[in-house]
Amino acid sequence: MKDDDRDLGLDARITRKDFLNATLLGAGGALLSSVAPSWAYTIDAGAHQSPAGTDAWTGYGGTGDYAKANGNTKPVMDAAHRVRDRAYATMPSATIDTGETYDVVVVGGGIAGLAAAYTIAKDTNRAKTCLVLENHPIFGGGAKQNEFDVRGSRLVGPQASNQFGVPREGGTAITSESWADFGLPRSFAYQDVDPSAGDLKIPLDNYAHMDGVNEQQVDVAYYFDQSSGASKPTWLKNIWRNELADAPITPEVRADLLRWRKTVPETTDDFRRRLDTMTYAEYLEGELKLSPAVTRFAAPIVGLINGAAPDGVSAFAAQQIGMPGVARPRSQTGPLPQSFPGGNSAFARHFVKWLVPDGISGAAGLEGVHNGRVDFAALDRKDQSTRIRVGATVFRVEHQQASGAEHVVVAYELNGKPYRVTARSVVMASGGGMSRAVLVDMPADMKAAYATFQHAPALVVNVALDNWRFLHKLGAPCVRWFDDEFGFSANIRRPMIAGARPAPMKPDDPAVLTFYMGLCVAGRSLTEQLTLARKRLTETSYADFERLIRRKMTTMFGGVGFDARRDIAGIVLNRWGHARVVQPPGFYYGRNGQPAAREVVARGYGRVAIGHSELGGHQSATGAMGQGQRAARQALKGI
Ligand SMILES: Cc1cc2nc3c(=O)[nH]c(=O)nc-3n(C[C@H](O)[C@H](O)[C@H](O)COP(=O)(O)OP(=O)(O)OC[C@H]3O[C@@H](n4cnc5c(N)ncnc54)[C@H](O)[C@@H]3O)c2cc1C
């Protein structure tokens, strides 16, 4: 092992090492060009459990229900690539017919798929049978969580979907109805901060700090170095509170950034349609005449939430996520955005608890569902109206006639073997990247529309910290930086309380530091941006990402007492190959008088209804529920 790696703690005895002793050698060799295998054997993993089935690309997955399901794991990705590469261009003769027939088969067990299953059960008083097929080892899709056990503390962080809003009480939308069915409270308590930590303002979720809007309410430290205009590396706190007076930028850029933040755009339908004819970069620089430095400042946020750089996404898409210049300035004093302990994995878990009550141990409600454990066998038992089959990658969905009646055959791969079931109707809640590959009898117009969808990757990293003294010393629980080396922001949260009230947070306590990032870099065509971003996501080994994270944290935090070897207790990577559908100009309202591709896809065909959050454009948990419900009702009409 190189001295540099040792300094960074790559050989330290930490929770993430569990998987290495068991699986590093021989696994994913091609991906591990820069890893010296000898060091894997130097580690004493004795204190830790080694989750079976992890590999050197997927890396350590944490503990608990999600230990083998951190983002797109290698087995999930390999199975998906077999479908993409047409390994199932024809139905394999060895396909095992399970003999099962369901009223509805739902493909995809994310929030949209689970909301579809909920709608089917609720609308029919559980009279119709439904099978949910999900390719990951656990349900949830982008709404999953990572768990760590550090010095006896159970730490939980989101794998992707994280922020939620409380729906209107008594409303009839699925969000309100399910909220009531799940017995969720209307307000939540969050862990207090110990007075010894001073008056530190810690957010409740992982987005509040990103664009400075909530900076009156949360503390954000910005790292400037030579590449971002400072003469030497410097931390500056809460730069928006004094209108960027201390930031190392020119007066012109400062004036433009402030104008960007204060712009009050029109709210007419004409304006929205016009926004969808140009990119966000074109709007900022062409219409508002703002400096390209403003576009660069916005780029990582747009890259994360819209999926590509501002020169690749519709200005309307940027408006959907509340970006300045195109959306009305947001309140800087309203309630802070909220997050469940594992982000929106809570919604997925509550749907499952309602659908299969003993699929999660313990009582219903916030505390029970958060602290219960998934009983995987219970999810897919005979004789229950809803069954959830995980680890099942659907590779073919096809209408067939039998005895004069039409039905749909749904074929999937499970543990390396092909199976088929029969459905009266199908809901595709799996996202366009996969759906268009498995819907083999799609009509031509839908096929053409689906072919235009492009998907962006994202990476979410949860770093379990032994302590967060370095952030306390910095005076900020949230950090933001400006180079393209690795990510752009990270933060710890005040965790939501879902059980006994814990002692207030202290800097000596363990915590989860979460990094969210898109991977696109501006200045290339959208297709090139996405190809390069996906290449980086798929071709970087766990060990190389780990090294990068340790180095980045050491560079930024070394001066405030951070020691990677001592302070990192675990690292989980959540790689999302198809995190977002990218919304280029025309995605929302179509082009040249033609309907938008998403509208064509949403029509469905035959006995197949299509409902995934991406059909709404900007993806959200609420949107996913709405799409799942719409598609489920369409599917029910056909049977
Ligand atoms: C990094 C990130 C952060 C986000 N943050 C937020 C947030 O803070 N708040 C918010 O509201 N939303 C957020 N979102 C949006 C998020 O996508 C939605 O909230 C919601 O989780 C999407 O649900 P879905 O069911 O539509 O899609 P998905 O979560 O994509 O679920 C689809 C499921 O289908 C499975 N599948 C695909 N193909 C197959 C196949 N062939 N066979 C079987 N199964 C298959 C997939 O693996 C997946 O599990 C975020 C998304 C990302 C990527």
C-alpha cells in the first residue's frame, strides 16, 4: 500500500472493510486496476459482520434491511445490461412457467409501483390480485436508505429521494389518502442540538443548504481555493447573508448573482411554454443577460436535480425545481424542508406495511415502520392479494392470445433463471430506460416517443462519521465547494425522531455526512454529457471513489482537525445509472405542435399502462404516487 493511501486511512479498521476480506480478490478485477490487492488482507474485520454477496464494485452496503441494496448494485446492473444487450431478444425456451395468473402485474417496486399496488388494493377492497416485480434486493427504487452501526448508534441516511412535504389534511389525492392510511403524524420532532455545540443551525434534510435560499436558517461553509478565485484555500460562512460581500468574486459577477437570485419571473402559461423552448443556460445568459459565472454557480444543482448541465436542460425543467431566474424567489424564512430518517424510503416502507402487514415487523405508524425489520419471505407468500417479489428483473412483457382471450406474459430473471407469469393487465412503473427494452410489442409511435428519453446518472454517498468535531470547528454542518473533482456539497442533518427521544446531538457523536452529485459536465452535447457521466459512474471502482472521498475530505477539512483514518467509520456508495429522465427543451410541451413524448408514452397500449415519476418530468415522490395511481386505474379498467 502506498504511504498516501495509508495516510488517508484506506487500511483503517472501519465498518466498510467488511466486504473486502471476503470478496475483493478476484472480483471485478477489470475495475480495480489501481487497487493493490495486498492491502485488502491487512485488515482485521473481526469486529464487523460481512454481508454476503457484496463485491468490489458495489462495495460496502451498510447494515440492516438495505445492506445488500445500495443503489444499483453490480448484480442488478449486470442483469439490466443483459436486457439492454438483447440477451432476451426471444423468450428463452428454458423459461419456467410459474403457473401464476394475476389481475395486475406491476413492474418496478419504487414509489410509483407501490402506489399502483396500493391503488389496486384500495380501489377493489383487496379483491384483485397483484404481483409487484422489483429487480433490486429490496423495494423502494430511489427511495431507499443506508444504515450504519457506529459505536452502538444506529445511523440512517437516504440513498436518493429525501425531501418530502406534508400533504393537505382530508385531501383526496393519493398523497393525502395514503398519509391517513399509514397513520403518519402531521408534524415531526427532530433531534435537538446540545447547547455545548453553540448555536449551530443544522438542516433537517439534504437540500436546504444547496442553493443558499435557506441560508438564514442553516449554516453553510463555502470552500474557495485557487481554482475558485481565492488566493489561498479559504472557508467562508453563509456567503449569501451579507450578499456575497466577502466572496472572492468580481463586483460584476457579484451583481449578476444577486440579480439572478432576486429576479421575479412571469407566471403566465405563455411564459412557461416559452421556457420549454430553450435551455436554462440560454435563458440565463441570453434573456437575462447574466454572466456565465451564474450558470456555473447553478450547474451542480441543476446537474443533480435535472440530470444535466444548464446547457442541456429546458429552462422550464429548471423552473420545476425552483431555480432562480425562472422560478419565483423562495421564502427564506418559511419552515425548513423535511426528511424522514432514511429519506423517502419511509414512503416505500409504509406502502409495504399497508399492503403486506407482516412484511415489516412491528406496529404500523412512523416509529414501528422505521424500526421494524423487513420479512422478505412474507412479501411473496401465496394467498395474499398483493405479493412483492424482489430480485426479479423483468426482461419481456408481451400480449398473447390463449383460448380466444388476451393476456400479457411477463417474463423475469431471478437468481439467474428465467420465469414467466400471466397478467390480465400490467403497470410498467420501471422507468423508460428499462421499460422500452422489455415492452416488445409497443406500437411504433410509442416506441419512437420512448426512444427520445435520455437518462442521467447520479451518485449519493453516505459517509458514516465517528464524530463531526471538524464540522463543529468549521461552524457549519453543511459545506459547498466549486471544483469538478468530486461532488459539490455535503451535509449532516438533525435526524427526525422516530422512537424514543435521543440525547441532543454533540460533535463527539457519530453522524452521517451525505454527498449528492450529478456527474455531467457542461460544454458538450447532451448525449456526450450523459455518456461520459455514466462512464465515470460505472468505470470507477469502489476503492477509487473511496480514495477520492478521503482525499477530498482531507484537503478540505484537514485544517479544521479532520483525520480520515480516525473520523471515517464507513462509506456507502449509491450509484444510480438512470437517476433522472433529462428534460431538454420540448420535453414538457412538445415541439412543432406535436405532443410531448411523455404524453404519448403515458397513454399506454393494449393491456399495458405506464406510470413512472419521469412521465411528469421533474421526478418526485408525490409525482411518482400520482403516476402510479393513474396507471393502476387504467390497468383496472381493462379487466
Ligand atoms: C439522487 C436523487 C434524489 C432525489 N431526491 C428526491 C427528493 O428529495 N424528493 C422527492 O420527492 N424525489 C426525489 N427524487 C426523485 C425520485 O425519483 C422519486 O421521489 C421517486 O422515488 C421515484 O419513484 P418511481 O417509482 O417513479 O421510480 P424509481 O424509484 O426509479 O422506481 C422504479 C423501480 O423499478 C425498478 N425496475 C426498473 N426496471 C425493472 C425491471 N426490468 N424489472 C423489475 N424492476 C425494474 C427499478 O430498479 C426501481 O426500483 C430523487 C431522485 C434521485 C435519483
